Amino acid sequence: MGARLRVFLTQQQDKTLLKLRTADVPQKVKDRAEVIRLNAHGWYVEKIAAHFHWTPQTVREVLHKWSHKGMEGLWESPGRGAKPKWKESDIEFVKECLKNEPRTYNSLQLVQKLEKERSVKRKDSGL
């Protein structure tokens, strides 16, 4: 086993991370802040991982991001996650169709209507 991974915090950093527990930030950010605080207070990676039901590797990644990026490392990097496939104008089009047309649509019919009338391609063409 390699050397133990440990971060050290100033009093101000510890206070800032503690304040994140009650701040209006995503839960992931709160969890990452707590991981850093626990490690700085002497908890080992394995104990933190068990506490959060995470893998030790995930805890190590959080600690490494803190070491390299500081507070910025607590948040998700830009460009993460699925990208929206519809534009706001497509959603407005669907709302207008549902509001103004006398018929009803199921989801597949709406997808087909968007494809035909607005050239919005669906990802899975097996529908």
C-alpha cells in the first residue's frame, strides 16, 4: 500500500468548507467538502469511503482535486453530463401543438412531429 493521502487545512479553509454544509449548493459539493474536512481531521480514505458508501478511489479523486484546484475542485467541470437535445423553441412548438390542436399525442407521435416539421432528429432511430 502507498503512502496515506492527507490534506491539511487552514482554519479559514476549514470554516469555509463547514459553511458549505448549509449553503445553497449541490449535494455533491457538500459531500466533497465534508470528505476534505474529515481527511484533514485525521480520517483515512477507507473510513471516509465507508462513511459515504463510496469507493476509496472516489475519495482519493476528491482529495486530489482539492490539492490541485482548491475550492474550484469541489464543483463539476463545465461540459459534464448529457446535453439538451431540444431547443427552447422546440419545446414551445410542442406546447403550442398540444394547446391548439384538437387531437392528443403520445410521446412517440410528438417525437415524429418534431422530426417531420422541425427536423429535430432523435438519437435512437429504433423507436
